[in-house]
Amino acid sequence: MNSSPLDWRARLEACGVGEARDVPPSLGAQLLRSWREPLAAEAALREHLDQQPEDKDALKTLIAVLRELGRAEEEVPLRRQLQERRCRALGVPEAERDTVIAYLEAAETGSPPPERSADAYVAALFDLYAPSFDDSLRGLLAYRAPERLLEAVQSALGPRRELDVLDLGCGTGLAGPLLRPLARRLEGIDLSPRMIDKARERSVYDSLRTGEITAELGASSSRYHLIAAVDVLVYFGALEALFVQVARRLAPGGLFALTVEKSPEPGYRLQSSARYAHHLDYVRRCAHATGLHPVVEREETLRRQAGQPVTGHVVVLAGP
């Protein structure tokens, strides 16, 4: 049973706060939680949320308090409220929200993840962030995956140039200017229309199209000397189906260059960031199953997250 609003104010006064009736519930919750009074903090948070139901930070705090109290079953509807709000903020279509919420719940709770991210989530997320994407990646996140991948590709290519190149998940085209000197023809695919619009502004691609990359590869009859996937496989857990399609689209002697975030666990896992990480052995197995073999494997810092370096693998695979 939850404490009544009077209970938390009484606990504040018992802890030495005078005139507790004048203390706002949000402040009362902070004080009570800091004094290890979780039941009283819960009551204060619930009163605050009755008054301000859209306060997502208070809702997150209530979820944390319930977890501390060992009442995990009560977290479920509250977490869903948070994820519903996130979907609304991103503009995820209502018909797609259950799939997106299941994916985000798996990232948050560690429950068995889907084999890949929800397309509606990825498209909505990057449509929203397209205008500020480059500045955020280059500045705040110190994103250097395109440079690391290009270095690996150049070491595998040697003097070869005038290539037909496909940039999978091209985003705003950050890799485009780096790939252009290698390319006779440079194409890009991305799930987000607004990211494609930003990539088009760079004027370095010969062709850009919106679509899901596995489906686009499966529907294509083109062959490429180089297929690049920079920071896109973080939205795929299982890689088998994608690798099959990539291998079909490589010209003889073609290269598939990719980055993944490093997982210490076998296979792949969905991280709390809602991005997948992969073990290098898993990438090798997927490659071997499709007739590809590694010619370059490097461990690199690809970006930063919450001030910490994100370690990944840069891999270049060659076809038969």
C-alpha cells in the first residue's frame, strides 16, 4: 500500500524539516530519497506526478525507487508510459509503437532482444536529429568511425581506384567525401528521408535513395567493388541475412568494409544505448558463411558516449 501525502510530510518533519506542509512534493521526494526514506519518497513522487503527470524525470525517479523497494512488477506500466512519451516525441506512427516499445524495453531491461532494431524507431530518431546530427557527432561524441574505416579500406585496396561504391546507412553523408576519391560511382542508402536530404546537400553522391538496406540490397541487381557500412550495424543484432545480401552484390574481388561496437560476450547483445554490440568472432562466422574472409581487422575508438570512449572493430572483408 502506498503512503498517503501526509505520511511523507510527517517523515520530513521527523527528519528535522520544519513547516513540511510548505515543501513541494518534488523537493520532498529528493530530500527523502537522499535520507534513505524510499516509501515516503514514493508517496511524494506520486503526489507530484498527480499534479504534473508529464514530468518524465519524476517518473524515472519513481521507477528507480520502486526498483529499490523490490517492486519490479510495478515498474512495467510506468516504463511503458515513458516509452510511449518517447515515441510521441520522436513522431513514431501509432501503428508501430508496440514494436518500438518492445525494442526499447529490451534495451532497458536486458530481456531477450529482437534480431534487429525497429525500423520505425530508427527512421523517426534520425529524421528528428538530422538538422543537428553532424555537429553532435563530431563535437559532443567525437565521432571518427568514417576516418577509421577509410584507413582500413585504403590499406586493403592499395592503389585501386575508380570503384563502384555503395554507402549503406549513409546518414547525412559524413563518409561521402572520404569515399568519393575512391569512386567512379558513389551511391548511398538510408532509412531516414531527412538524413538523405542532408546527404544530398553535400553533392558528392551520384545516387541517393531511402530504404531499408537489407531489402534494398535484395531487390538490386547492381554489383559494387566496395560496400561500406559505417556505424550502421549497431542497429542490427543478427547479421546473417544482411551479409548474404552484401555478398550477392559484391563484384569479383570486391570489399565489404564495416564497423561494429565491441561486445565482450559471444554473438551480439543489445546495449542500454539501444545499439547492438558484436563479438568479432561472430562477425567472422557470418562472413565465412557467405564466402567472405577478413583482410583487415582493427580495434579502434569509434566515438564517445557519456564521456567514455566506445571501442569497436573496423573490419574489411573480401569476396572470393
